[in-house]
Amino acid sequence: MISAIFLIAPRVVTIEQVEEAPEFLERKGVAFSLRGGPRQPKATDRVWDCIAVYAPDELSEEEFQHLYEVSRPQVPELNLRY
């Protein structure tokens, strides 16, 4: 399984378990593009699924990076080493 992390807005994130991580997905009428992964995190004290990060397709790379950084404190998967 893959943990798909959907960065929706600052501090608004959903996580779903998916079988595949296609380049584009639609959720609740919003088109999301794959921005990272899927990648397997390095071992920690917990076993992690592969991680894939999605963000709204219309965001620029700079907007995505900002959204990623403000989401990191609340999403442990965004702080893992790969």
C-alpha cells in the first residue's frame, strides 16, 4: 500500500491508502498532481508504507514548496528520511 498525502491548503491535509500512485488524481472535484514519490522511508522505530505527496495541480512549484513546509509540523510522514 501507499500512503497518499493530499496537501489541500495550509494546515489542511488528508491521507489515504491507495494501491497505485498515478500522476493525476481527482478528489472532491479538485485535480491533484503527484509532487513526490512514491518512496519508501528509511527504517525508524515504526514500519512505514511508501509515501506519495499530492497537491492541487494548479499550484506552482513555489506554492507547493510553501504548502509542504507549513504542513510538515502536523504530518509526520513529511519529516521522514528517504
